[in-house]
Amino acid sequence: MAAGGDHGSPDSYRSPLASRYASPEMCFVFSDRYKFRTWRQLWLWLAEAEQTLGLPITDEQIQEMKSNLENIDFKMAAEEEKRLRHDVMAHVHTFGHCCPKAAGIIHLGATSCYVGDNTACTADHSWETLLSLDSGSLHGSPELEACPR
């Protein structure tokens, strides 16, 4: 792979500067695949934390999310974003499509900033660390308030 990687791929960041100066590894870190896979990991950690806190989230829902972290349909996500005009919700719907049992708990109680801001964190942080960095994510949103107790 040339410096900067394949600019037509979701596995590589696309920029004239990246094609000139960035390594393939750095382009991957800023790629769509890395970004949206990280969002899915964050949603998994959020669901695990919420389950620990007593929300009605099943082990089956958690497992379904774990099994589909890499199963990203970029075409569907683009279509959803065009329809919804919202990148985060497009990926919530796309993830929910491959996780029908978990669809209702993906992004539960979070704001778009939860994934946007925390994507910059390294992927090896635990959910406890991420929630302490973004404690506002578990605010009293309508989604969280509507959750049966």
C-alpha cells in the first residue's frame, strides 16, 4: 500500500495531505472503518455499563452487539445518513439492522457527543474510564427516561 493508503476505501483516511505525508497505519486510524468500529465499541461499553446499573439489557443483546462490531454496511449507513441527515443516528440504525435484538438499546441515553468525543480515546480504555470522561452522556434524556425499569 502506498503512503496514505487507498483513498477510495473505508479503511483509509482521504486527504491530499494524507496521501503525501501519512503512513498507511495513520490513515487507518483516521479511516471510516476505524471511526465507526470505535462507535460500535463505545455503544457496547455503554450497554454493558447500563446493564451493570440495572437497566433491562440482556446478555443476548450484549452478545449480539459483540458479534457485529466489524459487520459495518457502509452503503446502508450512507443511505441512512442521506435519509436522516444525521451521521450518528445513521450508524445507530445501521448497527441496529444487524443487531435486531439490541436495536432498541444501541446509543440508549447517550448524546451524539458520546461517540464523537470519545472516538479520540484509545480503543483499549474500559467503559468505566470512558463514562468518567463523558459523565454527561448518561443524562436524563427522553430515551433513558422512556426505558422501562
